[in-house]
Amino acid sequence: MRQSQRPAARPSQSRCGATAVLHESVSRPVDGDEREMTKLEAVIRQLVDKAMDGDPRLLRELLGEIHKKEAQAELDASGEPLAEVDREVLEALYIRLRRDAVKDV
């Protein structure tokens, strides 16, 4: 039997340092005004701005992450996976958005 090289459970303290930095507060300009936000929010805003400025690779990656997070949120909210017809509709919409996003860039 092959064992995983990863430990079964990661101690909660091992991630604490890395994620704590992302939750520190910073001040960044938003629409001309300084606004307090977490470093995580500042990074996400910067990535989205770069994608909107025409980085097609980044735009595809962001759309992919949004797609995965929305599917996971739906599963978490309902406790049940999406019905096949709902999954097909979401997948078609996702493909169309990706195609249109790349066209616009």
C-alpha cells in the first residue's frame, strides 16, 4: 500500500503565519479615495485590474477560479451537488464568458 508523502493533517499553526500577513490592513486608492482593506483584497483588486487591462492569461485564470468557487459555494450552500441540467447551464455560460473575454482583449 502506497502512503502519501503529505501528512494526514496539517497543524493549524503552519498556515497561520502566511495567512495572517494577508489579513493585515493596508490603505490603497480606490476610485481616487484612500480606502482601508486587507492585503488579500488589495492583491485581488490588483489582479482583477491587470486582467481588465488586457492580460488574457490572467483573465482566463480569474474566470476559472470564479467558476470553481461558485460551484463550491453552491455545493456548500445546498449540501447537495448541482443537478446535471444546472451544471450544463453553468458550464455553457462559463465557456461563453471565457470566449467573449478573450475576444474582447
